[in-house]
Amino acid sequence: MMGTLAAEMIGKWMKEYEGKLLDTADFIFCHPEVSLKEKASSRALAGCLEQMGFSVQWELAGFETAFAAQWGSGRPVIGFLAEYDALPGLGQEVTATHAPTGEAGHGCGHNLLGTACAGAAGALKAWMEKERIPGTIRVYGCPAEEIVVGKIRMNEAGVFDDLDVAVTWHPFDRNRVSYDIWQAQDIKNYRFYGTAAHASKHPELGRSALDAAELMNVGVNYLREHVADDVRMHYTYTNTDGPANIVPDHAATNYFIRSSKWERTEDASSRVDDCARGAAIMTGTRVEIERVTKNKEMKVNRTLAETFYHAMEEVPVPEYTGEELEFAAKISKEAGLANDGVYFTGLEPLEAEPVRLAIGTDVSDVSHTVPTVMLSAAAMCKGTPLHHWAATAQAGMSIGTKGMLYAAECMALGCAKLLEDPKCLEKVWEEHRK
């Protein structure tokens, strides 16, 4: 009965505050800001929370655009992990055809992500106030997820240490509990320094930094044969400017090294470092190795996953209008999306075993500090890839916001279930400590 009442109250609150949440998501969508530049976006989300009765503390872990919005007192302490950074170059008109603006854009749906966390917190607060449930709700405004920095440094600063549970979600093309092992990542810059010379008249005087970078990449490509199947190593050149008649004295690459286990990622990363040092020796150059950031793999929690899955079972999945289905059909054709004409589905079953993903997130580091659960909601039609113009277009329209509201309601109800059953939280922590 208690669960039913919680679902009814949370659903009612969501309907009452729907307009405010839609306005917030739309504002963030229309003011896209890249990592560490999210001034307007963070202020909009914090302002929304202040209007709901939350007090806001700014500049967490030294980030200008990081905040914690809090309501309540005592334990348990539930934290929602909100994001709002956009991606460079993914500005897109809300149309079913590719219409780039040349600006930043929400190709990962973070205008929806942060707003849903605020909505979940507001709905949970309303229920706790009504039922006089003790506890604290905290919404963390987390910058710079796209460059895998924000939550990592916030976690290192101890921002999440007093939480009893962390909750978040991510826009995807389906509705499910994200019972996934997101990859451990090591992200590095390699800078080679050589000696410039005339490439034709005095090549013997030159020491090519570009040769060193190329030889490093050759070594890494041979290394791929001798790492575990789930290890991924990919790179790009970040500095190769200059005419061909000058031996280049500077070259730089950026590497992402990933796997589903930090130990494997760390081992592969050290071997990539060796490739760089060997290339420098072979070419008579010097190499500098800079770690940009790193994160562990996601630590899943079965008890949390099951609790929130049961909550998702109680919340009706979105229904779509003929206009929205027509939009999904058009954008699927335009973007070449693979969905066989099935644009949206219901709630997917909870997997028996964790699913290993080929992508990473800074949420993973939080999961090693405090039990963490992540949901997925369909904020785009099936087959839409993230970091793509089609994802951006749908994040700015009703298809995206329907997924946002659904995710908010599911997160709020899942938290209510935790608060109704203190033994559940005890079980969550027993599992986390293993």
C-alpha cells in the first residue's frame, strides 16, 4: 500500500511541475555550453531547485559550475548526480534533417539528464514532506562529464563521502535499469619534441617528432594483438602543423585506453607509455606523458538494480503521438538509424548478469565510494547513437522530454522504495562492501 501511495503522490507532483521542468530543459538545450563553461546551464538548474525549496552551495571541488542543492536533514542521504555540459560542434536545429548550427549542442541529452534529476529530487521531497519521512536529499550539479573530469575530482575531494546512495540516469534509446559495467578509462596526452631542420638540405640535423609519434602508434597497433579482448586503445593527432620541407620538432597525440577492469586498463596504459618511450629513443627525440584523467569501471549493485527495476515496473512508459512517430520515422530514414520501423519499446527486463559496455563515464568512480544506480530512458528513438546530430534533435523536442519525465518519476519512486525499507539499504551496503 505504501508503495502505491508513493507512486500516486510522485506521479501527481510530476504532472503539477511538468511545465517548470520542461522550461528548464528547454533553456539548457537553447544555451548549450561545453565542459567547464556551463555557467548559464548550472545556474538554470540550481535556480529550478531553489524554487522547489532546496538550498544551494557552489564551487564544489574548485569547479565554478559545480553545486550541491540540499533539502532535509539526517540520514539516509540520497544524492542525485546531475549533468548539463554540451558537446562542441553538435548544435542542431530541432528538425528531422541534418541542420547543423556550428555551435555546441546536447548530443548526449544532458539538458534532459540534469533536469530529470532535479525533478526526481523535487518529487521525492514532496512525498517525504507529506509522509514525514526523515532524511536528506542532495542534487549534485556535476560539470564536465564529457571530458571525464567533473565527478572524478569531486569524488577525490570527498564530495560524495557521506551519501547512503547515489542515483542517476542517462538518455538512451530504450527504457531499462543500466545494469552495466561502464569501462575503466585512462586518457593521456603524448608530446614529442625533436629538432627542426631543412628536410632536404640538412635532414641529418633534424630529429622528427612526427616520426616518433608515428612509430609510437605503430607500436601500439602491434600491441593490440597482446591485450585482453575488451581492451580498447584509440588515438588522434592533436598537433601536426607545418610544411613538409621542415623536419617537425613537435608532435602530439591523445590516447584513450579502456577496458572493463581498471587493472587491465592500467596495464595496457603502461605498455602504451613504453611504446612512446621506445619511439622517442628510436628517433632521438624526447617525450612528455600527461595523464588527462582516469576512472575506474562501474561497480554495479544488484540490490539497487532490482529495487529500481521494480519502481520502473510501476511507472507507465511514455506514449507517443502520431506526430512524434512520424518524426521518428523521418529522422530514422535521414540518419540511417537501424530500428526496422520499431521506434519505441516498453521496459526491458533486468539482465541476470551485468552487461559490459564499450563506453565510460565519470559516474563509475562514484560507484566505488557509495552504492550507485543508473537508469536509462528512451529520450530518442531506437538506433539513435549518442554524440550524433539525431540525438541532439530529439533531446530538444517532446520525444526527449517524455523520456526525461519518465526517468525522473522512476528515480523518485525507486528512492521512495529505499526509504520505506531500511533493511534494503542495509543490504545495498553489505553488497557494496564485498
